[in-house]
Amino acid sequence: MEVTAKSIADKCDIGFVMSRVNPKNLQGLLAVWRGAVQSHILDAKYVTDSSYFPTHVLDIYKMRRGQYKNVRIWIQLDLGTGQRRDLFVTTANNEPIQVDTIMSNMELEIKDWRNQIGI
């Protein structure tokens, strides 16, 4: 049986591409996101505090049985340690949207562990 790239794409449940955020493009994106801050869709820290600026973006183009597809998850990623912090979600056109929660599995496990021991 021959496996092609097309057949793999048909079988997968989720498809995404991760890329780095170009600092030149980030300045233009910040201007768009400032409007979302005024509309109270996005927290102001994401456009004013450089420690919350995204370093990478996950473009989700396929999510079988999922609520969100054709969205971008803006993240901070430390390539040295592999630690990731999800910041916010936008449409494919970079317009911020409200989502119920964006929390990584590790954050959920830590939260569950802390609840179990009463911290």
C-alpha cells in the first residue's frame, strides 16, 4: 500500500502548523490587537507588556470533532526547555476571539495535583 501526503492529511484528526512570529510583522499585528483591547476582547497586557508578546503561532487548519478550526493560537515557546504558554486565540485573519479556555495538559495536571493535595 502506498501512503501519500494527501492520504495522511485525510486520516489525521488535527492539523496545525507552528511558525515563529516575525518581529516586523508583530508591530503591525499589535495595531490590530489594540482595537480588540478597546472592545474588551483581549487583555491589554498582550499589546503593552513585551513579556507577554508571542514568540510563535499555531495555525490550526483541521480539528475533527472540535469547536475551533481555522484559528491561530498565539504562544510563547522556550525552545531550550520546551515550555509553552498559551496567550490568546485569533481567527485566521488575526482578529482576537473569546474562547472558553486555552490551557495546556500540563497546566491542567498541575492544577488537578494542587487541588488533590489542597494547595
